[in-house]
Amino acid sequence: MGFTPRIANKFTANCLTMNKVKLIFTLALLVAGRTLLPAQDRVYSLIPEPVSVQPGQGTFVLTAATPLVVPAGSAEAGKVAAYLADQLRPATGFALKTANAGDKGIGLVLNPQPEARLGAEGYRLEATADKVTIRANGPAGLFYGVQTLLQLLPPGIESKTPVKDARWEVPAVTVTDYPRFAWRGLMLDVSRHFFPKEYVKSYIDQMARYKYNRFHWHLTDDQGWRIEIKSLPRLTEVGAWRVPRVGTFNSNEPPRPGEKATDGGFYTQDDIREIVQYAKERYIEILPEIDVPGHSMAALAAYPELSCSKDPNVQVNPGSKFSTWHGNGTFTMHIDNTLNPSDEKVYGFLDKVFTEVAQLFPFEYVHMGGDECYKGFWAKDPGCQALMKKLNLKDMDQLQAHFNRRVAGILKDKGKKTIGWDEILEGGLAPGAAVMSWRGMKGGIEAARLKAPVVMAPSPHCYIDLMQGDPAVEVFVYSTVRLKSSYNWDPVPQGVDSAFILGGQGNLWTEQIPSTPQVEYMTYPRAFALSEVYWTPKAKKDWNGFLRKVEHHFDRFDHAGRNYARSMYDPVITVKKNLQGLLVVDLAPEVPGLDLYYTVDNTIPNQYFPKYNGPVTMPEGADTFRVISYQGGKPVGRLISIKTPDLEKRVKK
């Protein structure tokens, strides 16, 4: 049956009205974003992934009138509330007030009866349309719940200045969470390059956001002594400074005669107290490292009499070559950078150092280093030989073990426990010492079987100073660890009692990292990956889901003005030769779904050039292979260009 004009006009009007309603509803969805999706379809981009995430219905809206509800008399919860208010203020412009009771707002509650499952660092966060409540057994748990709350807010919350017309929504959700490991750390080397106090605090802030709780501070090495020791002033008067150099570390020119040492710096004891307190307020313990008996050139520049050679011409090293590595783990040191284990003055020196270190750092452990100690100068020293004979020591490893036991005794007298790199196992582990395993996991396995505490920090998985993308587009370091390698690594080796594995950490050595943007570039996103290794239950880890979250956190870093690496978008490139002797290039993306476009004819690829569908055979005469990654029709990776001679070098023999 046909429509009359009147019915047709009414139908048309109704359709227009319905279309307006649909348009308004669609715009509302676009404004609200993910928060109006059905509960089962919502995305919670939380790093590290919690133990349990249960979606709810609706959203909680943060406004300038939102109270922070803390029960009366709960001083510790009050401190966490003050921290939360400080974190929210820059982006929102809100100066949130604290209340002692209320049915709305953000509540921070310490459990009157501890919930065993949560432990000391776990929490339960429940967000509804009216209120967000974080419950925990202790203040650390409340603090970590706050980090999750901040991550549930839109990425703009990371902005350092007010975001105009923002709507600060938290999706309704219930999160139950607690860590897998007690030790979740990052190490920052401030000897090879010095970073100022305010940046160290910023680095600690970012660690806290991702639930790290150990900051390993590598304070001394051949290239600089960074901690004020009042009883030994030359350590910073001389040892904190070197001649300025810009270039590739380990290839820089040595100090010239008469050249002034003007590059460097150190932390005063007041600086250190300030940073220790700052970290404490973020539930991070600081592990100080005084690296001995090797790696001591900066100390010996100040006090040369403490070495076997007693060379008065030793200077703080500016990144020049002073050793030869032989490719099998052994090396020859051309300048003596090692303390003399047979000289009692050395132990008096260390007693002074560790007395002041112990007073500055409340954490139970002090790191003594112990790695890469060259013993060639010991072997030629009459005092060392006499001591070995007196103590019936059969080799140099046992001589270092004697030194290690003396250091452990000094630290014990100061009320501290000793931890060192896995070389401290050689010649016999000092009683009560913990081991940080860096040369793979072998040292950690050995220490655990000795029932010693272990922190797993093996190369390459945890060495975030290594290249993370293709060498053609990275600052060259001797090796590479991709994001996926760090993410898929597990700190507990098969057959080892996990009770002795305290946890693990990522290590950032800074020989090739001269600036703070490069610190951030090397740290993230690999520190995202390691945060899930140390916090998230193993069964909850998911590589593809993690990648989606990483992209969300890149957006957060953009708002925060922090650098990060996009190396995960660059393909892994391997090269072999076919039977005809031609080079064959294989590309493997880390991120699923990328489109890779390449050229072999000296042109610059984009989406209009050949798309990679399998190994590419380089034609005779081709001199450059280029590739770039696209996602959703847009470039996301870097343009990688590799000359044919460099492709040849990549062929596995």
C-alpha cells in the first residue's frame, strides 16, 4: 500500500527527528570514548597488568568538588591522599580537599583486619559511578592503588599544565592486585654520566607509576665518584671530575697534559637525604652501590696509594680505552683501577666510606659491586703474594673472596647486609651475602642452591642500555635486547626454589647515554615490560595485550613530555645467503599486523612501494636495502637503510 502525502510528510519528519537523536547519541559516544562501551568491551590499559580486573557499569567523574575521604586518625592514608592530590593538580587544576567521611569521592582505607591475600603491597580498588574506594593492608598498598587510579584516568592526566575542557572519567571497575616479587627494581648508573638531583627524583617518580620499589643507584666507578664522603673529601674534589669529552665512550681521547677536569658532579649528603626521603614517600628503597675492588679508578685518582701500583698519575677516566677484552670473558687492564686487598689502609678507607653510606641510606642492603675485577696487578704485588701465602689462598679468586668477606664484615658492623654482582661467588660467597646475577642466570642459580638471596638482573634481558631496535638506527652498543625478549623472560629458572629469588631489576649503564632524554628513550618501554615480569602473575601475561597497552602509555608519555622508544615498530632483520650466493633479507615484526614496505633500488619506501610478504633476495648490484613499518595506513616505524656491505656482515657464518 502506498503512502498518502500526509503520512509521507509525517514519516519524513520522524526520520529527521530520529536521525538527530542518533547524531546526538553518536557525538555523545565520541565525547565519552571508551567509558560508554558495554562493560565487557572496555579496555583497561594498566601496566603492570593486575591480578584481577572486573568491569563494572558506568563511570566515576572527577571534579573540583570531589573529596578525598580518609578516616580520621589515619595519618598514613592521609599522606597517600596528599600525594594523590599533588598528582591530580597540574593537569586538572583541582585543589582537592580531604574529608573524614562521606558516601562520594575517592576513599583511601587501611583494612582494620589485614586481608592475607593482599600482603603488604596489594590493594583492592572499586570504582562506581559515585565513588572510588581503595583498600589495603598498609600504606604501600594504598599508594599502588593510587597508581592504578591515575592510569585509569585519561592520558591527559599526565600533563604538567591544565588541560582545557577535559572530562576526567574513571570507568567503573573492581581491581584486586598484589605483586609477584618483593624486589622490583631499576638501576641507574650516574658514574659514566652524571644526572642532577632533580632528574633523579623525576626518574624515581616514573618508577613509582609502574610499581617499582627498588632504585639501585650506581654511585661510583672508573668515570666518577658521585657521593660526598666528608671524612675523605678528595673523593669528590678529585674523583667527581674528569676532562670533558663528547664522542663514543671507550674511544675518547685520554686526558691531555695540563687539561682541566671540569665535567662531572656529585651529590652532597643533603642531596642524598632529600632523594632518600623523596623515594621513601613513593615506597621505593634506594640501594646504594660502591663498586669495589675493581672499577675504582675515580677513587684511586684521589687516593692512588690504595692500589698495588700506587700510580700518582691515575686520573678519572673520560671514556677512553684502558683495557683490552679478549672475547672469552677475560680482559687485560692497562691502568690499575683496583684496590689493594693486602693493604690494611684500604679497609680503613672502606670503613670510613661505608660508615657514612650506612648513615645516609636506611635500606638493609648495600651493594659492594665486585664485578670485573682485574687481578693482574695483584699477581705481581709482593704484598698480595705474602697475604695469599699467609692465608693459604690457592688463587686470585680466593684473594678477592677474602676482600669480599672483609667488606661484608665492615657492612655488618654498620648494621647492613651485603649484595654484589655474581662474581662475588667466585672463591666462596661471604656469609649472609646476597647475589645479583648479571652474567646470565647461572650465578643466580648457583647462589639459590647455596640458599643465598638472589636478585635476577641478567644480560641481555634486563640490560636496558643495550640496543632495542635495529643497529642501523640505534646508538651502537655491543648487543641488542628487543622489547619482546625482556617481556617473555622469567626470573625463576626451572628447578630453582623460588623462595630464594627476591625478584629482579633492569640495569641502565650509561656509557652511551649522555643526556636525560636518552635515559628515558632507553628505559621505556622496556621498563614497562619488566614491570609486568616482576609484578604480574605469570599466567596473566599476554604479549599482544601488552602491546596494546604500551601504545596507550605512549600517549600518556606524550602528555607528560617524556621521551620513549618506538623501536618495537621496527622489524627484526636477519640476513642469509642462498645457494647462488645472493643476500636474502628476512623481516619479522614484533608488533602483529604491521605492513612493511621495502626497496632495493635506492628509492625511499612508503605505502606505494612493494609490501613485504616473504624473504627478499637482493638483486646483483643492489647497494642498499630500505624498509619502513606502517600501521593502519600510517608510518609508525623508522626508515631503516642498510648498505650491502653491512648486510654481508650480518650473515651468520
